[in-house]
Amino acid sequence: MDYLLHDAVECLVSALEARDPYSCGHSRRVADMAVALARLVGLKGGELEMVHIAAHLHDIGKIGIPDQILRKPGRLLPHEYAIIQRHPEIGYNILAKSRQLKRIAVIVLHHHERWDGKGYPRGLKGEAIPLGSRIIALCDAVDAMTSERPYRPPLSWQQCWQEVLAGKARQFDPVLVEAAERLGWVPGT
């Protein structure tokens, strides 16, 4: 990736972090985990770089979410949650305007799909979900669970891992969960 594109990605991430205090550091942590997991499952070169950039930009669509929902201190109501669920599509629409970011935009679009097909925005299932999106989904969930939220304290790594195991082959790609175990994400390993 050329330096100009890398700088543009950093600017987009900074814009989101300036608007959404929760996202400060979240994109970097997700990107770091995603790169480690992607490497372990064999991604290299341009494919690895795409996952890395997509992980940094996975929440960029939150720029288009109203402040009263994005910054709400408590749990979202169903209609508010429906609005926040639009952020992958908003992110896709932002990124797809660049020919260089088109494939990254697809990864961002599908980062909330679930292995069992009950995710959003398209309800893709299993390997129909791009691998980069599946990687980011797992890393995003781990960081979300282990980070403090206005409506709950962070989960411990042990609690987080129990949730990941409960979601194996339902929410998360089972091969990626097993790879995460090999990375030492399991408490006590």
C-alpha cells in the first residue's frame, strides 16, 4: 500500500476516533489481533494488508450514525440498534468510492455477519462470508467484550473466552476460534 493511501486511512480512523470516544484505540487493537490471526491462518502479502486496513476501518461507517445513538450512555432501544446496524453499509459506501479500497469495503460490509447466517447486513452464512470479515468479526467481539462499556464493565479474558467458545460455529468461524486458541488467546495458555 502506498504512503498516501496509508495516510488517508490514518486520517479516516482519526476522524472516527474524534467523534466516538469508545472507538479510540479499538480499531488499532482489532487490527493488531486481526493481523496475528490472519498470519496464523496463512494470509500473506496483499491479502494480509487488506485485512489489516479493513480492521482499522471496520467501524468507519459509524461516522454516519447520529450522536444521540452513537454516544448513548446506556443500552440501545430496538429502533436505535437497527440504526447502528447500518454502520457496515455506511462504511462500505464510504470506502467503495475509492477503486483502491473496493475489496476492503466488501470486508468492512460483512464484518457483522455470523457463521450461522444470523448476522447483518446480508445474512451471509459460513464460508460465503469473506475470510477477512470473519477474522475481524472475532477480533472485534473479543475487543468489545474486554473493553468497558457505559452499560457494563469489561469481561475478564476467562469470561470473554467462554463467550467465544459459546459462539463457536454459531457466531464465529470454528477454524478461526481454534486458531485463536493457538495464538494463546485462551486464558492460562
